[in-house]
Amino acid sequence: MKPSDLLTPTPAGLYCPAADIYIDPVRPVARALITHGHSDHARAGHGAVLATRETLAIMALRYGEAFTGSQQVAAPGETTRIGAVDFRFVPAGHVLGSAQIVVEHKGLRIVVSGDYKRERDPTCAPFEPVPCDVFITEATFGLPVFRHPPAHAEAAKLLDSVRLFPDRTHIVGAYSLGKAQRLMALIREAGYERPIFIHGAVEKITEFYQAQGIPLGEIRKVEPSGRKAEGRKAFAGEIVICPPSAIQDLWSRRFPDPVTAFASGWMRVRARARQKGVELPLIISDHADWDDLQATIREVQANEIWITHGEAEALAHWCGTVGLKGMPLHLVGYGDEGEAEPEAKPAEASA
């Protein structure tokens, strides 16, 4: 059996003919397997969805309870047979509930990684490498320039700035699912005990993370009034986490002389930070960097590497230099959440 017989790229996404099911389809389909809750991978309107318990809950929070006709929980590590194909969900280390999907049929094993990272994250299960024949990877940061520093060191930079500028509010742009909660956990681990303030678009997902037992400390929503009765100085010295788009919004004007920060792997590119008016770039990514992409490909020992999105041509070229077959899939519709999607959905938009 050829790998393309088991999984094949289509305009709707990766399709498995033997099971008549799609993985992370970008348009509504009858049956879908979903790797994680970011909107470029998890979309509403499918007839049936199989995903981890956390991903299903996140989709319901973002799209409403009727986001799909029916849903089924994929327990981590357990095999689900659909048609004659075995599917297994294995942690991807990207955000809470994120999973790789292992597809096995007639002795052939393909791993669809979805989005993933290898660095430790206190808010989700770590990536588990699965040896396979074909590894399907992202390449969001698939260029040598993208080598992420340790996230805890970037969190320490934020706290150093808070100590250096005690009269200024630190407004940190962070994607509402995963990045915001990871940043909260990192600064808690660094010893920060004051309340952390959040934009309303971050509230529901943060409450869900806390309900799963992830310790984020005291979290307070910034009310629409913005503490006007107490004056603009009320937020001096505080950390406020919001969607990146909110930094340029009227919403941000309530804070005194703010230090603007943005937590993203894209902050490795100084010109990008300047373009966005970011005073304190924090290089914190939920995607594998150049070194970790290479290390993961070597670890899973696949002979073929299919690349869904990002710097696919560059990663495919590297695969060729080490004797592997690298193939860009040119799938349309995937990208880094926050760069690719509006941060505040209608259900999340209260500020």
C-alpha cells in the first residue's frame, strides 16, 4: 500500500478513503478527526467529530454546543477502528488537549502531528514521538533563523521589566487559547503572586484551563469600566494579558503609560516587533523551532516527511540533504493562530 492510498491531500484537508474521514478539514465534512482546538484546525459544522475530551470542550466554548452533529471522545493512547483503519491520539504538546493522530492500515503507519512543540509546557501534556513510516509535520518556524530561547527565560524578562517600571502597566499580547494560559503558568512558576488581569476574550478559555486543575493563580477580568472610579493609575505595576489585536484597540487606552509586549515566536524577527509597535518582544512559541523540527523528524525515523504549512519548501530541502523524502502538501487554510484568525469570536468578545 502506498502512503497516498491511506491519506491524500484534498481541498478540504487530509482525507482517508479507507475510513471515509478527514483530519483537520478546513471546510464542513461528514466526519472529522480534530488534532486541537485552534480555529485553523478545528472548525464548526462537521457532521461528526472525534477528538480529545479537552478539544471537544474547547470547540464547544468557542463555537457553541451545537458545533457538530455528534461528537466522540478519543481517549489518549486508545485505538479507535473506523472501517478497516486504526486511529490513535497521542499528545502533541501544543495546547491543552492537542494530539497527534496515528493512522495505521495494512502495516503502514502515518503520524499526523497537527501543530506541536517540544519545549516543556506546564499547561499541557508533552509531545510523544511515535516511530512511523510517514511523518506529517507543520513548519511554521521552519527556517534556521527561528531558534526559540527557553520560555522561562522570556517570562523572567517580563518580570524584570515589571520590577524596572513599577509605575507602568505591562500589556502582553498572547493568543487566547494556549499561549495566554502558558504565560500565566510560567510567571507563576517564576514566583509572581500578584493578580493577573485579562481581557474578556481570554476569560472562558482561562476558566476552562483552571477547571482542568491547571494552577494559574488569581485571575481578574478587566471590566469594561476599566476602574475609572479609581483612576488610570489603578493598573500601575500590573500585568494585563490580552489578544494581540487588543493592544491597538481603544480598550488599551485605559492603562497608564503601558509597556506593550507580545508573546510569540514571530518576535524573533525584530522588524516584525517594530512593525507591531512592541516595546518588549517575548519569544515564546507553541510551535517547534528549526532545531526541534529537525530533532523530531530524526526521532520518529520516518522515510517520508509530508509538510502541511509554514516554511514547507525550506524544511523539504533540509530533508533532502539528510537523505529523506520531504514533500510540501501545499494545504490551504492552516497558519499560526492569532496571525491567521480574529482573536475574539462572538462568544468570546466581551471586553
